Amino acid sequence: MLLTVFVLAIFVGVEIITKIPPTLHTPLMSGSNAISGITLIGALLTLEQGATTTAKVLGVLAIAFATMNVVGGFLVTHRMLSMFRKRK
Amino acid sequence: MNPAWTDLAYLVAAVLFILGLKGLTHPRTAVRGNLYGALGMLVAVIVTLIGPEFGWGLIIAGLAVGTIAGLVLAIKIEMTAMPELVALFNGFGGIASTLVAGAFLAGSDGPSDVDTPTLAATALSGLIGTVTFSGSLIAFGKLRELKALKNIRFPGQQALNAVLAILCVGLAVWMTFDAANSILAYWLMVPLALVLGVFLVVSIGGADMPVVIALLNSYSGLAAAMTGFVLGNNVLITAGSLVGASGLILTQIMCKAMNRSLAAVLFGTLQSTGSSDSADDIYANVKSTSADEVAMLLEDAQRVVIVPGYGMAVAQAQHAVRDLATRLTALGCEIEFGIHPVAGRMPGHMNVLLAEADIPYELLKEMDDINPTMDQADVAIVLGANDTVNPVARTDPQSAIAGMPIIDVDKARTVVVIKRSLSPGFAGIPNPLFAADNALMLFGDGKAAIVDITKALEDS
């Protein structure tokens, strides 16, 4: 089941991104990079009650890194895109 | 919360990610797309935090540190340094996946309870995440032009990489099939994967960085997807594989733009081939020019094409370029920008910089659109671009960049090359364009040169 989701999602990804104008290469990369910070969800789950100390230490580090990826990634993408939008 | 509701909310998040990426592929919907992505993330985080009992203190601490650091980095960064920042964030996503996989192993009731497919996913999550992390840090360093990281190559490098890769995979297989020792195998693999990531990227030349960054982007998505397999979580798998796919497509686009195979990029086969003509011979007839002379040329020009490269980024010359373009337009000159797909250090780098300087994107022409009309340009101004305008790519099949599509500035009536010196670009090969009959060299800092030209135009 999980494997099905994986393969289907890859197909969806390929389908929606095949024709992208060069103007948007950088924002797409930085935006998709922010989405890869989804691993934050995994990081949060490691701190469910009952986690061992090692798991807690690793988990909290993972949360910090993933959050940086997410928050920074979306914000930087927004900064870039707002430059594209300004004129027109 | 009821697991069914949680799953439903994760599904909503996944749909938002898909809409987000789809939005990012069109200029008009891009801002909304990015917001959808961020909203999807918010939904996923909130849903995850509802229900189970957590160690809240640690979660809040982690979120706070990450948020503050992310905000500071994203707000403070100069647009010219965007490639470095994206590389860095990529790496953070990768290491997070490694840490989550490690935490999973440490936190389970005993690794022997974990089934084989999950262990395999844990191994992959750690391996890909770690390679992404150290590779991205090296890419970051290279983009920062750290001298220590320049062109590190040594004999046997490929063999060393192969050995490291085999060891990593071996440890991954071991931990997959020997649950009892999986923690040990995992933490033996991680440092090796760190080293592997370093060596994989350190030998890749700067000109190939757009490809590397796109590829690492893809890896960070795959690592997240693998973490999804570890935790049996659909939203991680969906989002991760979307990113993996998008990164892969960008990688492919970049490779095509350079007429190079992915393998050639990864194994660093772009080397100067010790061309038979020495740089001194090629550059025997270089004509240098002055800002005043260029201004005179531009005054009479009907159509001017500006071709920017990384030099423009380094000199932060995009605003000066905008002023020059405005001035020329006011003089009745038609002005366009020819953008090579791999100009700069990241896909689309030039577009971002020119947009930052408020240059309308209708003026930005892709290589395939500008080339057929290049012979109708009175003046082509090459600003800090090098390999992407080197006619050797067309003329010399032996050259390291043979067959790479270039912007045909040499076909313009006059080419003005603004550059600090005659030094070669990242490909390390001399550029005969600089000595062509119709070429003039304007030596100096990109920004200062453009400002001088604009000033000369205004004075006349």
C-alpha cells in the first residue's frame, strides 16, 4: 500500500512538473525543497511519549533542522516570487 | 484524534502539496502555489500534534530554534546568495531524515520487533539523508567559493567513492537483515555516508553546480519519502516523492542544457583537455575598449542583447544593468536579455536576479528564442558569462564543452565582453570569442563597468 502511494506520487510529480518555464526553476526548486521538510512530521512523531533519551535527543535535533528547512524554504521562495510579481 | 480524521487531514495536506507544486510551474499562480505548500505543511504539523502525548518542551524548543534560524536566514540572505541558501536548506532536510531514522531505531521497543522492509527503509532514509546533508554542505562551501574546496581531485577518487558506496550499502543490507544489530550497523553507516557525500560533491566543478543542487534537492525528497516508509506515514511518502520527482526533472533539464549526461556530471569528467592552442596564442588579438567607446556603440544601436552570467551576480550588477536598460530604451533602442539555462549557480539564477532589479520578464529570452535572432543584434553585451558563450562548444568537438548549447553572441555585429580578466570560466578552457574580430573586451568589475557606460550615455 505504501509502495503504491510512493509510485503514484512520483508519477504525479513527473506529470505536473514536466513543462516548467526557466524563470521559475529557482523558485520551484526552493519551494519543493521546503516541502521536503515534511520530514518534520516524522521528527515530531519521534517525541511521542515513551521515547528513549537517545530518541529524544535525535528527535529534537531533527525537529530543529526540519523546521529550518520548512520555514526558511517557504519564506525564501515567497521572497523570490514576490520579486517576480511586482511588475506587470 | 480519530485515526480516520488524521488520515483525512494528511490527505488534505498531500493535495495541498500537489496544488502547491503545480502552482509553482506557472508565473501567475506561483505565489499562491507556494502558499498552498506552506498551508499543507501547517495542516500536517497541527494534525500530528493533536492527540498523542508528546514531550512538549522538547518539541517547542526544536520548533522555536528551527523557526528563528529559518526566518533569520531567509530574511537576511542576499538574492545573489540564494543558491547557497537553498543548498543549505536541502542539507538540513537530509540530516533531519537521518536523525528521524536514528531516533526510530532508538525508540522502538527493540529493533528485533521491526520488520525487514521497515529496516530497509530506515537504512535508506539514513543513507540518502546523510549523503544529501554532507553533499549539500560541500555544495554550499563551493558556492561560497571557499578556496579549500576548489577542484579537489586526486588519483583513485572514483575507486574510493566506489569503496565507500559499497561499504555503505553493505552496512545497510546488514542492518536490514540482522535486526538485532541494526542500531550498530546504522551508526557505522552514517559516518561513512557523510564522507561519501563529501567526496561525491567535492570533485564536481562549479559549472555543474546547477545540476548538483537539483539532484540533491531530489535526494532530500527521497530521504523524506523513505522516512515515510519507516513510520508508515502516507503524507511523508507523498510529499517526499513529489519533491524527488521534481528534483529529478530539474536535474534532467539542467543536464540537457549542458549537453552532458548525469553520469558525466557526477563523475566529474569535465576537464580541460589541454587544448592544442595555448591561451596566449588564442588571445593574441584581443582588443580592449573603454566605457566611452561602448557608450558610442550603444548610441547607434537599434537592438542590444545583454547576456548575464555568474559574474553579474558576484558584482551585484543587476540594478546597474536595469538602469542601463532603461537608459537605452529611452534612446529608442530595443533591449533584450539572453538567458542561458545554466547561467549562474542554480537553475534560473539569472531570472531571479534580474527580477530582483525589476526587469520585466518579457525581456528575458530563453536561449532557444534569442539565438535565431542573434545575428540581428547590433551589440551583444556579455556580462560575466563565460562558458555559456564560448563558441568552442560549437566548433571544437575535442573540447570539454563540445556540443553544449551556447548563446551565439559571436553572431551579433559587435560583442562587448565585460570581465575582470581573460581568465577562463569553470570549464577551464580559453574562449576564442574574446579575440574575435567583432569582439571588444571591457576589463573591470561588472557593476562599475555598467555604471560607467550608463554615465557615458547620459553625458553624451
